[in-house]
Amino acid sequence: MADGQLFKPEKDYTKEVDKQIPEAQELAKDNVQAALEKLSTLEKHTRQASDLASTSRLLVTIITISKDSGDWSLLNEQVLLLSKKHGQLKQASTKMVQVAMSFIDEAPDAEKKLSLIETLRTVTEGKIFVEVERARVTRILSDMKKEQGDLNAAADILCELQVETFGSMERREKTEFILEQVALCIEKGDWTQAGILSRKISTKYFSRKPKKTPEQIEKDKKEREEKEKNRSMDDPPLEKEDDVTDLKLRYYEQQITLAKHEDKYLDACKQYRQVLDTESVEENSEQLHAVLQRVIYYVLLAPHDNEQSDLLHRINTDSRNALIPDENQLLRTFTIPELMRWPIVSERFGPHLCSTDVFSANPATSDQEDPKAHTRWQDLRRRVIEHNVRVVAKYYTRIQMHRLTQLLDLDEEETESYISQLVTAKTVYAKIDRPARVVSFAKTRDADEVLNEWSGSMKSLLGLLERIDHLITKEEMMARIQPVGDNAVKAN
């Protein structure tokens, strides 16, 4: 045995351990130190003989006696001492750490509890075989700091863990740890770190799985049992096929919070669509209505581009939109190339939209209100105006400025501002002739473009003529053949 590696036991100390543990426990009632010395001597023999079962029992008994004595400093001392023994068995150390973790909740006060946690963090530092136990202890410490109001310390302690690299930790527990890290960073206000940590979670883990038949469930169960039998101690645990709906909803809730903070409306819409694709949400009519509403709100708030336009039309085809008629009608107005007068839109949909937590016609006056709700209301007005500019650009090549301001319900300065923004974003092409007070939406073409268009038109025209000539020739041939057939019938 070397470096904690486990070999076949040279000697079985089960009988000696069975005899001495009760004796030591009885002795500990009067003299704790003598009982620990007695067990320590036997522990040395079992460790050197690689007797894992006996060593594990002795380590657990030693720390249990230390804890029962009420001397928590002695418990910490024994945990440190036993973990540093030369050639200590890894599985025995793991068992000892797990039992010591169960003592945390039994600590009489916060000071002793914190001391035990720090001891366990010390003995597990840098050891892969107890990385899961270290992560769990660190999480307990982080929760304590959070309860004390020290949010920065709680976030720093928990975020130092790279749980995505822990091979012995189950995937669900890994996800829970990362979600907790992200939540602390959001509470702390470290939005950049929260975004980085959230990317460690693969969304494939949350993908909706098809329902299995009883035969498939039974078959998978047998395969899992077979794999569990053949799994060695060093192999990672088999992944359980449990329900991850709670983790999925927590994850996307955090992603939506991040998207809202950065005003990434299209990302928020995509996250809400993922929430929509959840069985528990589909079965809850109240949640379904709320999520459908927000899918439409955020796709409308997103700046216009090819991706937004494609997503807008795909959402418009969703039959479930009939459950929310007001939002459905507003969505349809954005898919039709017709002008939308903002005063009419505000009067028709404003009261309903502002009754939600997404929009507010007035700036926030208290901490309970969302400070960005009014910003989103202004962004909706901006999207309506941009839609109107695109509609005008589609139907007009030139238009007088005063007529354009009437159509957009804006003054001249705002009209120029919105046209400039859309031209900069390459959404429309426009030129403003200020002296003539004319806006031109027709893109000027050079000679090559005109010639290419003419050439393409001529090619199309010649193709049509060739097709017509072919059809005429076909009809003439049919006409010549027909009389011959009729004469043949008469002759017969």
C-alpha cells in the first residue's frame, strides 16, 4: 500500500476491532484520551495491513468519541491528524469526512460550526477523492455567510469551486451548484461573472424527452442495473433520468433576468420560448398565458433584423396565441405592411400592456417598481415608428417631409432622427433633401446595375418568346395530325 492505494488486505482485523471498539467507547466515558490512544494504536495496524473496512470503522469511532465528549477542538484535531497519517486509505478518509460532515448541524454554536467547516475544507483541499464532500461543505459555508448578510463573501467562497470538472458528482448536483453561483452573482450585481458561469450549463440537459412506454422503461431499468454491476469504484456515477423541470425553470429565469438587465429583448424572447416548451407550464393555464404574453412582448421590443423578422412570423403562426387576443392582435399589426398610428396603438393597447409588469407609461417612483418598465414602453413606441418608416419606404420612392411627419405622428426633428437610425442600421435606404424638404427612399443605381437589370429583363423576355414559339409549333402540329385521324375513321 502506498499513497492511499488499496490492495488486498494482508490481515483481517475484524475480530480485534469488534472487541476493542465497545471497550474504547466504555473507557471514553471516564478517560477520552486513553480511549483515543487505544483506538489509534489499532488503527495504525489496520492501515498498514490495508484493512479498509476495519480502518473505516476505527476512524469513524475516533471522531464520534471526540464529538460525544463535547470537546469540538479535539474533534478538529483528530480529523486533521487522521487525514495526515502516512498511507491513509482514500476510502477510509472519505468515510471519515462524510461522517464528520453530519456533525456540522449538531454544533452547539456558530463558532464551533465554522471551525469544523474550516477543518473539513482544509483536509479536503486538493484531494480529488473528496472533491464532492469539499463542494458540499463549501456550500454550507457560503449559506452561512449569506445568512449573516455578507453577500460578497458568500459569492466569492462558492464561485471558487469549478464543479463542472468534478467527475464523481452527479449532473443534477453540478447544475444546482452552478445555478446557486449564478444567483449569488446576480444578487451581488456582478452581471458579467453571472453570464460567464451560466454558460457552463448545457441546455441539452433540459431538453424535453419523449414519453417512454412501460416496455422501454423496464428495458432501460435492466440496462441501468447491468451497468451499475459492472461499474468500478473509479468510474463516475451513472446519470439518473430524473425530472429536471425545476432546474430548467430556474435556469431560464436567471437567463431572462440577465437578458432584461442588458436590454437584449430578442434573447429574452428566446428564453421565454424555451420556458413555453415545458410540460408543467403547458398544463398550467395561468403560467401559459403569462409566458405567451411575454414571448410576444419581447419579440416586438427587439430591434428589427432578419432574425427578429423570422421569429416574429413564426410566433404569429402559433395557434395558442388565440388564448391572448389583445397580444395576438398587436402581433398581427406588426406582420402587416400597413401604418400603425402610435396614438391609436397607445389608446387601444396601452391600458392592458401597462397593467403587466413589463410596461409602464410613467417612470418608476418607488423601489418596488421595475425601473426599466417605462424604458420598455418607450422602446415599444420606437418599434411602432420604425415599422411605419419601413412601410413608407416600401410604398414611396419620394415623399414630402411634412407629409411624412403626418404619417408618423412626429415632428420634423424626431422624423429625421428615426430615419437616420434606420439608415445607419441598414434597415432602409433613404436620403433627406433639406432645402427641398423631400425624403427619397429610392436607391440610386449606377450604369452597371441598370444595364444588368436590362440584360436580365431581356433574357427573361427572350425566354418567354421561346416558350410561346414552342407552344405555337406544338399546336400547329396537333392541328395537322387531327384531320388525318378523322379521315382514317371515316374510311373505316
